Amino acid sequence: MSIVLAKRLKAIKPSPTLSLNAKAKALAAKGADVVSFAAGEPDFDTPKHIKDAAIAALNAGFTKYVATGGIPELKNAIVKKLKTENKLEYTPEQILVSDGAKHSLYNLFQALLSPGDEVVIFAPYWVSYPDMVQLADGKPVFVETSEAEGYAPDPRELRKALSPKTRAVIFNSPSNPTGAVLPRAALEKVAEVLKGHDCLIVTDDIYERLLYVPGPFENLANVEPSLTPRTVVVNGFSKAFSMTGWRLGYAAGPKELIGAMQMIQDQSTSNASSFSQKGAVAALEGPTTDLDAMLTEFKARRDLMVSGLNAIAGVRCRLPEGAFYVFPNIGELIGRSYKGKPIKGSVHMSEILLEDFLLAAVPGEPFGAEGHLRFSFATSRAVIEKGLKRLAEFVASLS
């Protein structure tokens, strides 16, 4: 029997971040001294009070199926969090708990899009956005942003990209991969454009707590409350609470859409892990001491990495305002020769760095930003210094 795969898979690419991280881990497993700047994962342990809550749930036998949309205790905690921290009013019926923010986005696009529907995505973008849109038979429409302008969307370019087929526009601030935070002034400008177009607004706020600039965090609904009824807020516990393996995220939005997303989840994964949800309640309601300490350390690592990158000839790195990524511009190095052969682009450079210098860095090309690399500083200062030294050795070897 020959296996014929679905046609929709032809447009889908493997995740470059997951692929590179797996390759780096495979080399390390063989004994190689790999320095990895690839993973978007905090190196801190999950705070103890969160783990204790999950352990207590396990010991109490809270290990069975629960409601697909999330346990009431967690949905109520999310509603409270959104009200107190984000000044956004939702009811429990407008909340869906899923297996990570990524799962929330997947559910959203599956529930929203029909063949030919368009979703506006700002470049650079998280690598999974276009593929998730295409898996739902939608069409990603890209709007370029400028490094010189802090990656803030140009409202004129957004207006050009909108069409009668536009079903959604997605925002991600702080951004993966750039670490850029959209200031209020930039959000106000795009809000004016979107007020004149009836489409959904998706705000991916997964890095909202990882801010290195004066707060508070603001998304599009905060800046323009009239857009709230057609805004979906996507968030989760992986990044700020160092809970990547717990696989918990959530979406808050229009009741009809959340209900459709839950129907998708009913027929795919059903509920997110029951005892993980108990840990998530503790995360939202517990102390922030560990989170504050993590943020302070991330800021110090950011400063170390940015200063080190800017000290390397041919590398230019903008100071990110949030998340735990830097996105250095290595355009001056493209075309130079390594071992007698020209460097063809960021993917080629990433391959050389891993294979010959044991340094894992994600190429910018899959993020829609050729001429860049993405480095995660969610690793120790000693590892950052070692990685910077290897990058400097690579650059010194070029002709």
C-alpha cells in the first residue's frame, strides 16, 4: 500500500527552532561541547509553590479527565488575572484552556479560517504563524517591519495588506524573534487602521511579563477598548513561569469563537492535563518573587549578550525591550568566504556555526528576516560568554 499524504502538508515546513535544538541536543548526547542559543525555554526551574500545587493534586487523585475548556478554578483565575493585570473584562465562558499557547492559536485558526481567507502577519514573525494559517487552508499575508523603526508596523503598509478576505491580524509583543515591544504610540496608529476594517485581532501575549522597559504591558485592546469585542488574547504559562513542559496556554475572546475553538479541541486533544491546571492556578495566584528574580537575571544576560555581539566586527545588535531573544543583524557577513566558499545566507551560516564551532543559533530566514540570527539568552552568563567567543572566532576566520 502506498501512503498518499494530505495536500495541505506540501506548504508546511518543519519548525527550524525545534529541528536545530534537536540537532544540538543530539550532538551534545554524543559528548560534544555544544553551546545552544536555540531554545526558547527558560533555564530556571518551575517555582516551588507551583510544583507543590501539582504534587498535591496528584496525591489527592486529581488525575482524571476534566472539562475540555479548563477546570473552573483555573478559568476563574484567568478571568481575574486579565481583569487585574490587563484591565480586560471576560467571563469564564470566554476562556479556553489548551495544551500551550501554540495549541490555542492552532485551535483559533482551525475554527476561524476557510479556504482562501487571509491572515496578516508582521515580519519578522514567529515561525509557526504562517504554517498554522496554511494548515487551516488560509493564506498568510506578510507586512514587513523595519529594524530601524523598532519593528513597529507601518500603518500605511497594514492598510495596503487588508482586503475583504482578511479574517485576522496577529500581533506579538514582546516579539519572538526580535524581542521588540510595541509602544503605545505604535499601537494607537495601527488601531486607527483596524477600526475601519472588520477583522479579528489576535494578540499573542506569551512574553508579556518579560519586559525590560517601564510598564505596564499594553496590548491593542488596552490602547483601543472599542476593539476588545473582536480581540482574542492568547497567553500561557511556559515562558514567564518557566513551565514549558507543563503544556498549558489559554485564549480569551468572543464567546462564539471560543465555543468553536473548544469544539475543535473536543475532537482533538480534549482537556489539558488536569494536575498541570492546578499548578497553573498556583502560578496565577501565588507570589512573584521567583519571577522577579528571573526577570532581573534575564536583563543582565541581555545586556551581556548585546554588548558582546556589538563588539564583534560585522555584527550589529539592537537592544530588545522584552522576551529573551536578541536578533543580531549579520548581513555584512553574508557573501564573505569561509574555507574558500561564500556564505550563502543565514541558514548556511547557522549550519557552519553548529557543525564547526558547536554553536547553535537559529537562522533569521524562517522568521521572514534574512540577514539575521536569533540567539536566546535563556542560558547562563558563562554559556553566553563561551558562545560569544565562538562566534567571534567564526567571524575572524572569514575572508
